Amino acid sequence: MTEQIVFLDDDGLAPSTRLKRPDFEHKWLQYPYTHPDQVLEHLQDATIALTCSVPLRAEHLRQLPKLKMISLALTGRDIVDVDYCDAHGIEVSSVPGYAANTVAEHSLAMILELFRRPAAFTRLMRQVHAGQAPHQNIYFNHRVRDIRDKRLAIIGSGPIALRLAHLARALGMQVLFEDRGGKRRGSDCRPLGELLESCDVLSINCPLTPETYNLIDAEHLALMKPDAVVVNTGRGGVINEAALIAALENGQLGGVALDVVEHEPLHPSNPLFTLIERDDFLLNPHIAWSSEDAMQQLMDGAVDNISDFVNRSSVNRRVCNARL
């Protein structure tokens, strides 16, 4: 049987990414991007869908009877109605752990920027050069702090969280983890409230689930030190964004860095843009995962998952035929 593979959004790949093809008989079709109203058209004959970011919901899936497998070029599976797929025999695969190092490095880069402010001072020098800020001998326009001996609180316990902890400890930070309501044990685990009260940096590195949605709200942010910083490279919905905006504007936090937001892709009308001119606020368009090295590993893994599925299916068919 010839598999029909449709890649829904190849504009999610950097130009340097080499996209390999499966070694079994197949037809391959790919699109730069697939909007919600194009999903059925693009997948009407597909047996396998490959996607970086296009959501596949039950209202689409129930109209795609040929679809047997969805390969996600992602770590999580929240853009697909997995319950529907499980109930109707559609396999869903992802590539967990591919970005553990790159997202951890990005988290650390954001922490360093909020503490050391090299980019903020570069913007100041541009203003000085343009005559928009005074030239002077010494500049104390931005607070500069060391991260050594600062306390990093991590919400998450997966490969990214563990890699960030390793990197942070190498720089002399004290690292503690949220104990997930008592589910996680160890000398480095603390209840959420205790973590928030004592930390200098809060890093979100957990998936978005019903339990973590709006996990950090106004009440939790009020517990934090006024010079503590919040970094989120996990999922946007974990933090209540309205409460986060208010906390930074009211001087309750020392800085905020976001690579993810609740509603993506990031739209210019998002209220977070009211903070965009602040030097204690960093906003990235969900790019922590996208180093060239990680992206190649991601796409190799997503295609390998397709090959594994087809090979397993082929073996199962041969076994069934032999029994007949």
C-alpha cells in the first residue's frame, strides 16, 4: 500500500533543516501553512499527517476516514484531540525531549538578560549615538545583578527542567523544584507557596494541563519578592497573563521574560504588547525550541516516527495474513 503523507506546515522549518523522506513507498505532499478552513482540503486523501503547529480537532478528524497516523513535530500533543484519536484508532506520535538543551539554554539566556541587561545597555548606546540620551562617563540606567547564589524555582520535572537545573547550578544558582502538590519528593522540592516567597527567579518548564492552567495567578504573584523575575518557556496558559501584566506594571516583579503566550501565534493586539517598551520585559515568539541543532533532531524524529508506524503496521498485516 502506498501511504499518502501530507506535511501541513513546512514554513515551521528553518532554511538549514534537511527534511529526510521515509524509505517505504509513499506519496509526499507539503504546504507552507494550513489554515483551519484548509485542513479538510489538504488532508482529504492523507493516510498520515505531519504537522509542526496546525491543530487537528475532532471536527476535522471525523471527516478524514483515511487518516491513520498523525506525526507531531512537537514535544507535547495538546494541539490534537488525542481522546478522539485513541477512540478511533488514529496513532499520534510526538518527539519528546528533542529540545531539552535548547529550551533550557534559552531560559538561562532570558534569566541572564534580566539580571545583567546587556541588550538593554546596547539599546541605550543606540540612543546615545542618536542623540536621544545623554553621553556620560558611567551609566547606571539599568540595575545589574549577579545570578550566583540566587534561588531558582522551577515548575516542571521533565528533561528541560532538569537540564536548566544543571546549567543553573553550574553558574552557582540554588535550584529548587515545585513539589506538585506533594507528588514529587526530595530535598530540593518545596510547596508552591514557599517557593514563590523565597525565589529570585521563577521558571515555568511544565506542560499545559487542566491542573496547570492559570497555576500562577495574581494571588501567587503577590507572594513573590518585588525584584524577583518570571521566565516562561513552557506554556503560556500556566500564568494568568492579565495578572502578570498588572504585577510588572505595579512594581511587584523585577522582570518578566516570555517565550510562550496563551494564544498563539502571538498577535500584535495581544495586551502583553503594552509592556513591549520596557527593558525589564522580554517577549519572544515561541522560538526557544528552534535552534538549528534541535530543529534537525525534531524533524528527523518526526519522520522516524512515521517510518516506525508504517513498519509496525506492515509487520502486523503480515502476521495476520499468515494466521488466515
